Amino acid sequence: MFRWSEVMDHFRKMRRYIAFGFVLFFAGVVVGGTNPSFEQFIEGQIEGLRQIATTVERTPNPALSMFVIIFLNNAIKSIMVMYLGVFFGLFPLMFLIVNGMVIGYFINHMATTQGWGFAAETIAKGILPHGIIEIPAIIIASAYGLKFGTLALRLLGAAITRNGPAVLRETEVFVKRTVPLMVWLVVSLLAAAIIETTLSRWLLTL
């Protein structure tokens, strides 16, 4: 189950869902960066992050506190969104779009207030170093959640057509494949949190 070759083989089988996850995420980035009608909603999401950052800065060790919060927040949410996908894929769908919208809004806000040069520099220093690990991990977790949603729909349909055993066996196999994925997610998001609270933070001070 935990063999790397088996994990990669399952990733290949999930490529359509993963690709769809990337499409949803970047669609959210475009919507968040270009549609002002969502500004109030996105500001509400960002305000929650600001309050967390303010609380962290008041702790004896802000860097360690930020690392713990970032890691636990990303790891818990990624695992939850994967399994909550059983509710017909609604949670991972919204999770991808909303997270994309927040990033799109943030980039557009920086570009509008500070210029595109400043925005590009901030992205290169403060997002890319850890984002190249964190964003794919979150998208893959959501893709598995979307797959859970399609399996739930098929199970619902199977209950009507009496084809339940075949779909149930497929679901059982899929659930087993999520176990090594959880380990992969935790390790990846741990690495991303370390990079974000060290390298990314240091680069932003230059």
C-alpha cells in the first residue's frame, strides 16, 4: 500500500481529477483577481487570517507558533476536505475555488496598490518557495475529495439499479489508497510549513 510505485500509479489513475482540481483552483484565482463583486466575501476570509497573525505575533516565539498553526491548519483542512468530499464533492469544490479566489484577490490588490513589480517580487519570495509544494498538495487532496463525491453519487445510483456490490468494492479500494496519501500530504505540508516560516519569511525581509 505504501510503495512509492503504487502511490504514483494511483496518481496516474487520478490524473483527470487532479487536472480538474488545478482548473478549479486557477479559475478561482482569476475570479478573485478580476471580479470585485466577491471583494467583501474575500476580505472576510483574509480578516480571519489577519487576526491569527496578530495573535501569533503576541506569543513568546512567533516563528514557532506560526509554523505550528500553518502546518496544522493545512494538514487538517486537506485531510478533512478529502473525506468530506463524500458529500457529493461539494466541500472540495468550494475549497479549491475559495482558496484560489483569496490568492487572486491578494495578487490583484498588491498589483493595484504597489504595482506589478512589487506583486511579482512578493509572489517569488513569499509564495513560490513553499507554494510549489503546498498548492499541489492541497489540490491533490481536493481531487481525491472530488473522486469521493463521484463514488458517493454512483453508490446512490447503484442503490436504485441494484449494482451496489461492484461500486462498493471500488469505493473500498479507493478508501485504502487514501491512507498512504494522508501520509504523503502530512509530510509534504510539513515541508511546506518549514519553508514558509523560514525561507519565505527570510526572503520577504530582503
